[in-house]
Amino acid sequence: MSFDLQDSRNFGWELSDEIGFNWKKLLHNKTQEIIRLNGIYKRLLSNAGVTMFEGEGKLIDAHSVEVTQPDGTEKQYSAKHILIATGSRAQLVNIPGKELAITSDEALSLDELPKRAVILGGGYIAVEFASIWRGMGAEVDLFYRKELPLRGFDDEMRVVVAKNLEGRGIRLHPGTNLTELRQSEDGIRVLTDHGDEFTTDVVLFATGRLPNTKRLNLQAVGVEVDKTGVIKVDEYSCTTVPNIWAVGDVTNRINLTPVALMEGTCFSKTVFGGQPTKPDYINVPCAVFW
């Protein structure tokens, strides 16, 4: 980043010697952007003639959903078809002191920018936040179980990414797990399975996500899930109940927003368009911002 700023002067940009960064301004702008995007999606739904009910829903039977509204009142709705698209949530690793850690949900809502950060995980969320915090000046230690980050990506690329991360000053700890977190006077003490200890301001768990299915009452109506709560579906996104369907992260196929949109389009064609269509998972692109 510093080289880009230096080079920019040669391209006519006039920068003062003092370059500051305002964390709270970033958080405010982030929140405003989320509000803006949510408003766009709500308008798209409304303009398409979709009736929206806000609340927590659960299945009553194969054709009925009970919704607990924000004021606590309950209403039931019936339909020929039901589509489940409740997404997933970040999970905390089950180690002593896990309540001291955060997930990606809270990482961009911290009151202060951390000066020291420990990140557990080797996926793209872990790599991205390691780059973000290091780029903002924090000391970052990245722990993961494998020898290289980004499991599932091209191995040669993984080597390049690891070298690049180290070149930026991110300390990598391959083949290492965290075993305990403890609160101390000067921060959070982090213990590893190698017997090492670190002190940090924040610990981020980026070790995968779990489907949001626990409170949907699925098994009571015959919708099968696996041991982690993932909904089992066929090639057309239909569950084990013929009129109940599921798309997106709750099915744990390829957990990317564009893929969920594609699955939803295929569901619509199959159920309402008279064109049985299977989602196509061949050559799905993805990006890692590091």
C-alpha cells in the first residue's frame, strides 16, 4: 500500500505527509452501506409483488409455517410449497475461554481497531481479515491446521499466498491449533497445542459456518438433516419432504451468494416454470481478497 501512495504522487495526486485512518468512520460507512443494500433488496421484493413477514419462522407441518413476530405474537401461514433459505452462521471453536473470541460477524463492529490480533483458520475469511488488520497496522498471527492456507485452492497459488502474507509481516503458524483462551490484564492469553503462549487484543475464529436450521422444527415434519444440521436435498434442491425445498448455505453445497441465487433460480424454474432444472456446479469461480 505504501508503494502505491508513493507512486501516486508521480501521477498527479497531492498527498500530505500525515496520512491517518479513522476506524469509526469506516464502521459508520459500512453500516450505512448495509442499510442501503437491505433497502434495495426490500424494494426489489416489494416491486415484484412479494408479501414480506418479519419474524422467526418454524414448520408446523409440511404445508404450514408459524411466524413469531417482533412483538411476540404468533401467526400461521400455509402454502403449497415451502422454500428454506435461512443461510448459516459463524461458529466458535469449543475450547476453554471461547467466549473471549469473536467471529467474522463481530470483526467489523469492534469499538477500537486492534493493535494485536490472533486469527484461527486457514480459509478465505481468515486470510482476508489477516490482510485487512495487518494493512491497518495491527500485528497479526494466523494459525491453521494444514501446512498451507486456503485448503481446496490450487496448491501453487497457496504457496504464493503464504509467501505474500509473510512478506506483509503476518506471522504464520501452520499445523497449529489453539487450546485455550484466558483473560489477562494486558489482553487475551492464547495457548496453542505446541505449548506456546501469545497475548493479543482480539481472537478471531474463522473455522467455518453452521447452517441455521436448529430452530426450524425440521425433523418433526420429516425433513432430514445430517449431524451438523445441513438439510439433505436431491439434485433439484428438494428435501425428503416432496413440497419442501432448500437452497443456499443450509444445504452446504457450494456456499457462495451467486451459487445460492443460481439454486433459487433453478428452484423457481422447476416448481413454477414447468422446466425441471438442476443447479450447475461446474466451474464456479470464487475470489479471495488478500
